[in-house]
Amino acid sequence: MDTAFIIKYLPLYWDAMGVVLGLCFWGVLFSLIIGFCCALVRYYRVPVLQRLFGVYIELSRNTPLMIQLFFLYFGLPRVGIKLESYTCAITGLAFLGGSYMAEAFRGGLEAIGKAQTEAGLSIGLSQMQLIWYIILPQALAVALPGLGANVIFLLKETSIVSVVALADLMFVAKDLIGMYYKTNEALLMLVISYLALLLPLSFLFRFMERRLRYAGFGN
């Protein structure tokens, strides 16, 4: 194991970790928004949108992220739409993640008893107040394990975005292996980098789940 090589090129992995975190942040944010909107539409059974979002969820969940990225990066320019690598990666992550978040949110929404929504309406709450004060807190508590798993899933899926020429962790590792043939060192730094990103997230979501359980949510 060449420790001098690791020390020399470790800063490249730090920079790539910043890229991955940025992708994950925006990808998760947009996927949460998409997923929550889809879940609400399906929960309230909005006629036309329910079918459209159902098609989207099936399409997203049953096509690999790599194929989606290829379509966004290489296919859309054929019809005059050109996306930068970073924008393409965020769009792909949000498109994929939104469908998984939608199912997690839907599970949380369906766990709420109809009696609670009827009670909220009977005391004069508007639909928005009902969603914000009664439905959303409980749905989030129930959906949190699924949402946490999806966040970790999306963070791991960022290893695919190198196919659109984005300098993420996988791109850096493959580049170093190709130039210097230091496979063991490059892969070791890759594994450590992903562990440094994923383990804190895993512990954070476990902590949040325990706190919510102790607070009486999600039972």
C-alpha cells in the first residue's frame, strides 16, 4: 500500500466529496418536493393527476438511473435541450428519488386514521391547516425510516453520475487507476470517502427515529 500516493491524492477525494454532497442535497430536496406532491395527489385521488403521477412513479422506479442520465445528457440535445453535467445529475437523482419518496410519503399518509382528518375539518380547519398541523407531522414520523433509507440510497446512486463526465468520487477513483494503476489505493480512498458520507447519515436517521418513537410518534 503506497501511503505517499494516498496522502498526495487525498485532496482530490475531498473535492469530489463536496461535489457528491451538493448533488445529494439538491437531489434529495427536489425528490422530497416531488414525492410529497405525488403522495398528496394519490392520497386525495385527484382524477387526472393521480394517473399521470402513477405513470411517472412506475417509469422512474423501473428504469435504471444510468439510462435516465443517458437520456438527459445525450438524448435531450437531439431535440435542442442541452443540460450541463451537474444539472443533468441533479435532474436524474430528483426524477429517480421522487418516485421512492412518493411511496414513503404515501405509506405515512395512509397510516393516519380518517377520524383525525374528519375531526380537524369539524373544528373548522382548512385543508392547508389540516395538512400542515395534523397530517404532515404524523405522516413524516411514520415515513421517516423509508425517507432515511431513500436518502442513503440516493447518496449511493451518485456513484453513477460519472457517466455524464462529472468529477464525483467514482470519476476520481477511475481516473487515478487509469493514470497510475494504483487500484488498491484508489479504491481504498473511495470506500473510506463513501463511509465518511454514509455512516453519519445512517446514525442521524436512527437517532431521529428513536427520538420520534420516544415522543410518541410513529407507533
